Amino acid sequence: MTAAIAQGSHGVPPGHSMEGPAPKRIVVGFGFWIFLLSDIVMFSAFFATYEVLARATSGGPGGAQLFHMDMVAAETACLLLSSFLCGLMQLSINVEDRRGTYIRGAATFLLGAAFLGLEIHEFMGMVAQGATPERSAFLSGFFTLVGCHGAHVTIGLIWLAVMMAQVRAKGFSLFVHHRLLCFSLFWHALDIIWVALFSIVYLMGMR
């Protein structure tokens, strides 16, 4: 009888929810936030390394000689607009507007691909001038940091394409909702990292 009283009128031990384990949406969201935080820690290490190596040009070209701010501004505009459209896509997902999701998802993808194309063009231009990663510690740090961000954008584009295919095949199931929410968080995080990268690498590198 004492045990029954301790468990309460519903037979649930103290400190336990009557509803059982946490919903999958909460578990998935929590796990993905841990992933994003670990990714931010990795980028923080790359930023710190770049700052240490930023002036170690070994007599080679530095940021002021290599960076073309008009191209970098175009990259920034593409990624910021892509992130904005990703937010609009999430609104369409919330009301299960399939047409709006497709249109805004396609626009997000195209602008992300344009950003990636401009970044690859920038890298190829530097390599053509002999500014390769092995030329100096500065260039090693630059290509590692910016290239890692570009690799994440590439993964995001593949992820978005897969998710649009899943919306077409499965509709707006709970499973698809969860994955689209995770993608949206990932894409906005890349946008924030790029703002920091633009400020620290490019703007400060032109000084």
C-alpha cells in the first residue's frame, strides 16, 4: 500500500512523466543541437588557427592581394538570400503547402549552388596565381577554413535535394517534418558562420 501511495494515484513513480519517454521531436531536436554545437566548436578551432597564421605569408601574397570583394559580396548576398528563402520554405512546411515548399526549396538550392560556384571560381583564380595551400601558412589556414564551410554547403545542398524527393514521395509526414526542421537549423547555422568568416577573413584580410 505504501508503494502504491508513493507511486501516486496513476501508478507512476515520482519524478516520472505519465506520458512516458520524451517525444521523438524533442529527442531529435536535442540531438541535432548537440551536433550543431560540435560543428561550431570545430569551426571555432579553425578560426583560431587562421588568426594565428593570418600574417604568415612567407613572402607570398596576402588577403589584400588575393581577395576580390565584389565576388565575396556576391557570395554573401547569395547565401543570405538563400537562408531567408529557407526560412520561408519552413513556413510553407508548417502549413503543409507543397507547392510553396517546392518553389522556395528550389530557390534555396539554386542560390546555395550559386554561392558554391562563386567560391570554387575564387579558389581556381587563386590557384592560377600560384596561391595554393602549400604556398604559405596563411593560405593553408584560408583554404582549410573557407573550404570546410564550402564542404558543409555542398552537404546541405545534397541534403535539401534528398528532402525534396522525400516530400514528393512521403508528403509531410512527421518523419519528414523532423528532417526538414533539422536541415533548416543546419542551413541557418552555415549562414551565421559565413557572416563571421566574411568579417574575420575577408574584411580584416583587406586591411
